[in-house]
Amino acid sequence: MDTPRWMRTIGRVAFLNCDPLFYGIDDTWDVLPAPPAWLTGHLLRKDCILAPIPAADYARHSDELVLLPEIGISSRGEVGSVLVFGSMPLEKMTSIALPTDSATSVQLLRYLLQKRDLTPRLELMGPDLESMLDACDGALLIGDRALEGAKESPSSVQLDLGMDWLKFTQKPMVFGVFAARRDTPVESLRIAQGLLTDNLRLFEQSQERRRSVIQWAQSRSELDYERLDRYFGEVFNRIDKEHLDGLNQFLVEACNLSTGAEFAW
């Protein structure tokens, strides 16, 4: 019996932050690029075997989804690509525009505002910095848009959410998790996950591979090699015990998922 196409398809965030995992995947696999929040829907509909999705979306659908070990999208402080922009400090903002393409960053910002006893008006909008700041005092952006916004106007960056989470918790922040449907055969998941971890191992151990990944990212962005090299030291794709502790704290405290993370193996 032929393998269904969705079991040969891996979801991919349409940002640079997973490039170390996806660079060089051979054509026996299909790759489905989409914004993080869209990938949750693709996964639930069986459009792909696994995908990196917002950690907050995993909390929302934990009865249907399970996590894959070792890999994710995280930071140990400054993340550089999950930022609040504005012309005034966070404490003076009366309104903040939130992006529609990531659940985790929105949930994390709500948590960090609560920690400060701040209650600005929050408004969901399309992720366009100019229109967001026309409507609100602040704007939350993620991914490539945040990186490029910071490059164009570094003085407008008022908060790096990865750094702020570290300040309050002393733990890394896991923004994205690799998830799969609970009814997916574990052996098939091991094969797909193994492909990504093999790529990550090459990125971590080979300077030549690292250069190739950065050059690939550079060809698809407006950022220079030096900034991308630094970015791949701010964002991590390997999840260790310390990251898992941070993920569980986020799931429990910010997402009200009392059970925390559950892995396929």
C-alpha cells in the first residue's frame, strides 16, 4: 500500500528560524511552508505528518496532539525575532497591536503584561508594522518581519519577549514545538523527526554546513550574513532539559495546561 501523501509531508514555519532543520531535505519529502498558527490547522487536518506550531496552540489542542522530542524553536534570553515596537516604553502604551500569525507570542505578551500589572488595550491585526503603529501605541511582531523591523528602526524596539521571559523566570523560552497527531504511527514519526535532528546535528557540528544554512537564509531575507550568524545563536532548535523546564512553566502558568508537555516517546 502506498504511503499517504500527508505522511511524506513535513510542515515548516515560513520564517528563517527553522532553517537549520530544513536545509537540504531531499525530494522524497514534501515540505509545507506556512505561518506558525496556520500549521496547527494543517496538522489537525492531516495535511502533514508533523509541524512546528506555537506552544500555545499545543496547549489548546493537547487532547489531539503530542510533541516530538529534541527539537523546537527557543531562546535563552534575547530572541531577536519576537519584539514589541513603539515610540514609547511599554509602561506608557495604552494600546498594543497583536499579530494574527502566532499564538505563543500573543499569550506570552499577555503573561508579561500581567506580571507588570499593565492593562493596555490589545487588538489583533494583520502583521504589518506601519499599519499596526498607525492604530496603536505598540506593535508585536514575530519572525522575519520583527528582524527586518529591528534592522530598519532599532530605536523603536521596546521589548524582546525572550529576554523578558528570562528576566521573570530565569528559564529559556520555547516559542515553537514540533507536534503530531496522536493517531500517527510512532515509527513514522521517528523517521520524520530523525531527518530533522540529523540536519540539526550537521548544523551544530560542521562550520561548512552552518555557512551554507546562513547563505540560504540570506538569499531569502534582507539581513546580512553577520546578523543571521548572530541570529542563529539567539534562536535554538535543540530542546534540552533546561528548555523543557521553561516550556512546562509556560504551558502551566501562561496557558493553564496543568499536565505540561507530553511527548510521543
